Amino acid sequence: MTTKWIKAAGIRAIKTAAQTAIGVIGATTVFSDVEWYVVGGTVLLATITSLLMSLAGLPEVEEQ
């Protein structure tokens, strides 16, 4: 893994985490109070999934 790949995968994972948090917080406020442990667990799972998917390749990083 190169520094370029780590940076690109990290940025992608942070964006995924933010998008997931927004979705989960929005959905839970519609139905009831926000349960932060559910938000945290869902965001963590989405972040790990994003990093694992990045192992398949990132279009931002050209292979040399």
C-alpha cells in the first residue's frame, strides 16, 4: 500500500462515515430519539466496509 492509496482510502472512508451518520441520524429523528450507540455502530461498520472495498482498487490511485 502506498501513501497515495492510504490517503485516498481514508478520504473515501471519512466521506462514507459522514454520509452514513447523516442518514442514520435523520432516520432516527423521524421515528424516535437518536440512539447514539446505534449511530456509532452503523458509522463504524460503514467505515470498515468502505476501507475493505477500497482494497479492490481506487480509481483515484493509478497503478504503476
